[in-house]
Amino acid sequence: MTDDELVAAGFGLKLVDQPPTFDPAKQTRQLAPIEEWEVTDSTATVGYVVADLPFSAVRDLKLAALADKRWQVETGGIVV
């Protein structure tokens, strides 16, 4: 049986999970508490919370990426 057939037969709800887009360099995405999900007679839509990272966290991520790039260039060698 398909999900829709199971819901029509009364065996629970169809779960709709469509995560929102976000910028992982500047934001976080987490599941909202289940009490905040949108529930209808036949579906349950997963809720998400997108929050901006603090400036210090973004700065630290950028500095770590810069240090990693510098290390790759320093130890990358040359092609002759």
C-alpha cells in the first residue's frame, strides 16, 4: 500500500518534510518542537527553525577556512 492509501484507511498521517533553504555559513537549521508542526486530518508538516549565527561564530568559521586554505597552499607542492 502507498502512503496515501494507508492514510485513507486510517493508519496515521502522511509526513510532509520540506526543509527550508538556509546559508550554512551564516545560519543554522533545526527541527521545531513537534508541538509546533502543522497537523491536519491527513498530514503532519514538519516545522523548522532557521536562526542566524552570531557574528563571532561566523568570523571563527571564516578564519578557520582561511587557515585551511593557507595550509593547503603551503603544503601543496609544485608541478614541474
